[in-house]
Amino acid sequence: MMKKNLLRAGLLIALVPITFYTLAADANKEIHSTDAVYPAVGPYSQMVQAGDTYYLSGVIPLDISGSAIQGESIEEQTHKVLRYISAMLEAQGMTLANVVMSTVYMTDLAEFAAMNGVYGEYFSEQPPARATVGVAGLPRGVKIEVSVVASR
């Protein structure tokens, strides 16, 4: 009998933190979007805010309608992506200076120096932490995708 009561008490203690965490996370999550960028082309949000942190979904170089790739070279595509990210941040009252982490996905790491040259134009002072990952392919056959985390 005593073991049963202890087991019940243990389960109750184990469940309370999980429930609290889930409720706290859901209550703190806000979804944002802007017309300055193509609409989400799948089941994801352009931007999610949790407290003072903003998570921007990966951005690829599409036209404003989301129907065609913009730019042929890695430089052109990188400019397009970073302009979109700037517009997304501006819609939330922020700039690229608010970016604390970026992840760059590239289909050809041999083009890293060219991408990095353009990237450096946008993040010239106090650049964010960054990871660059070579991938086999990206949506729509683009050369680059960039996601960022920004904080107020």
C-alpha cells in the first residue's frame, strides 16, 4: 500500500513539470508574417516569437509571389535572401543587428567565398554566430537557404 502511494506521488511530481512547461511554451508563442516576403509555401510560419526571441524560417530566393527563383548566381541569390530577412526583421521593428545566430545551407560549398563576400556586406559589424552547412539539395533547386534567430 505504501509503495502504491509513493508511486502515485512520484508520478504526480513527474507530470506537473511537463504540463507546466508545455503550457508556458504555448502561452509565450506568437506567429508573425509580412507581405514583404513571399508567403509560406508549406505548413510552417515565416516567423515565430517566443519572448524577446524571434525565429525566422529558412528563406530561399523566390520572387514575391513564391513562384520563381530569383537570381542565377550564388551572389544574386544571397542578396535576395538577405534582403528578405531584412524585410522580415523590419516588419518586427528590428534590423540585421538583432540577429544573434544564422544558419546558411548551400548546395555547393565551393561557392562559399562568393556567398561569404555578400554575407559580409549585410553583417559587417558584430556579425552573428553562424553555421554553414553543405546540403545535397534545397527546395525549388535554389543554391542557398538562410534561417536566423534574432533577439530584442
